[in-house]
Amino acid sequence: MIRIFKIAVRNLMRYKRRTLLTALLITLGVLMVILFSGLSGSFKAMMIGQITDANLSQIQIHKKGYVASMDSIPLNLNLNRKGYTKIEDVLKSHPSVDAWAPRIKLGAMLSNYSETTNIRLNAIDPEKEVKVCPAVGDRMTFGEKDQRKELIRPGEVIIPDKLAKGMKIRQGDTVVLVANNKDGSINGLNFIVAGITETVVGPQGKEGYMHIKDARALLRMEQPEITEVAVRLNDFNLLDPVYEDLKSALDKFKNEKGQPAFEIHTWEKLSPFYNIARMIDLMSASMKLIMISIVLISILNVMIMSVYERVREIGTMAAIGTTPGKIMALFLTEGFTLGLISIVAGNIIGLGGIFILNIYKIRFSFGQNDNLLLEPSVSFTELLWLAAIVLLISVFASLQPAYKASKMEPADALRHV
């Protein structure tokens, strides 16, 4: 085998220019795949982090039927204390759950005493919310003199930036919130505008914030209720298996109709960005397909030319007793060697490109965050898969020319001109 490998390398070096150009072409394809995968993967991870860490959370748990009618913010589908306790018991028992936070969703009318408009509000427990969504405060701006430790205090409200601009509301202004209670009655309370939150993509991206105690007072809840439980995991990569575990545990609780009392959803089911993430994955797959085409066509062309130019040489090898299997193995090894050289060079240059990109930093803006950095990286597993694909296609592209060479009759090959 070592002798066949040495002969294959020697044969490739007989046509240095053609071998070099082919290797460069394959190397370029590998380089583009590595750079694109690193950049797109970093962008995808950054956006998912912004969405899950800033407002949505990684997993949400609701009363059965809430998500289907969430646009109307139904108060009759809130979770009572007993239901919340059951959910807490399930979350406490799972080792991969890092934190969870209760929320109340409500719609209200916001008035600045001269204008009135509707607003969606996210009532939170600030201490628990920052553990589930650690970047939630990054979306908010407060007064320069407001050096606060809490995200929001009772008696305060944080409103969306577009609504604040439209109604000319500033931090420190007093506003009135009026909401319909579950029984249809109306209640209103005064609040101080503590800050402004940016609008981001998603069903929760246009909501204001208030303290969960104020929401219960505004809605005149006789008993504590919540709309959803937001969950954060220790390891985001375990999202799918943890989701299945929690779903299985929650499905054991039934309502009066014998149906599951709760429903659980990952961020993928709740955010429209998931479709963008899928498009990024599709583009990555397209880049790999293009790279495969480059490898296939390049090596197929080289091997066909090699067989055509060495017909008499193949006839001589056959005439002196070289078996068809060894002739076929020789040409397959040449294709494999060409792919191996290209993948090694492509990986080295690609990793160097990733290193350079991390040194010079790629900056971009997303919402109010104007200084986000892309940190492209490629996993060792992905490099192994890329190498395996290139080598497999290299051997596959060499298969037909190698088979043709092994089937040549010595007499016919020696008469070839």
C-alpha cells in the first residue's frame, strides 16, 4: 500500500502545473466553506443569543391553548398558583434547568393625559427575569442619573421606544394604564416612566415592562396568577433533549377534559427568526454542495486526462503482470492523494482566515446594540466532516477513470497512439 501511495504521488508530480491548479481550486472551495461556515455560524449564534437572552427566553411553558390565542392576550388562560407550583416542581427536578421566571402578559390603554393608545405589557419579577434573560437590560435606556440595581421597581413602567416617540413621552413622565380585568371590569393606575426599551423582531419585541406586583394590582387578581414560565438551561446545546424531557413530565398533568394541562414551546416555535436561522443552514448546505461539485469536476477531469495520457503505460503495467485491482487502486490513490493535499491546505488556510477575522473583529448593529462583534469559529467535528466529504468525493470521482484503466487489454493499450 505504501508503494502504491509513493507511485501515486510521483505520478501527480509528473504533471505539476495541472496538479497544482486542481489542488488550488479544491483548496479555494474548502477555504470558502470554512470561512462561510464560521461567519454564518457566528451570526446565527449571536442572533439566537440576542433573541433568547434579551426578551424571549429559551423555553416557555403556558396553560394549554394559550399560544394559539396569544395575540389576544387571554386572561382566562393564565396559570393559577397550583399550576405554577406543579411546573416549578418539574423544573426543580431537572438538572439541566438553570433558572425560570414567571411572567404576566396583558394589554392595556396608555394615556399621557393628552393622548391614549394601546400597549402590550410584560409583567416580570426583575430578580428572576435577569437570570432567565440576562441581556434584557441591554435593550433598555434609563435616565443618566438613574443608577439602579433593579431592572424595574413597583410603580414604574418601561415603554417601547416607538410608542414613546409617537406620544412624546420621556423618562420620568407620569402616565396612566387602564386595563380590563378577567371579569370585564376596568381599572386604572398611575405609573412613572422609568425607561425606554427598544423594539426587536418577534411577538414579544414590542412590549413594555412593569413589575409583576403592579400587574396583579392593575388586574385586581384575588389570587396570584401568571401567564407563562420562561426557562433557561445550563447548556443551550441540550435544548431539544431537555424540551422532550420537560414535555414528557408536564404531559402527565391533565385538565378536566383529560387533556394535557400545560403546553411547552422552544424559542424556535415562538420567534420568526427561526426561519432566518433555517435559511442560514440552507445557505451553508448550498456552499458545501458547490464545494462538492468543484471537487468532483476537478478531480474527474484530472483523472480522465491522466488515464488518456497514460494508456500505453497502463498497457505495459498490465503486460508485465500487474493485476487490474492494483491498477485501479493506483488511480484511486492518486485521486485520494490530490483530495488529501487540498483538504490539508484548505484547513490550514481556512483556520488562518478565521484567526485573522477574530483579530480584526467584524462589527455590526442590531437594534440599539451598535457594537456587536462576530467571533467566527469552526468546530473540530465540522472540519472532520468536511475532510471526509472531500476525500470521499475525491475517491468517487476517480472511480470511473480507474475502472476504465483496470479494464484495458494490454495489446490494445500498447498499440494506442
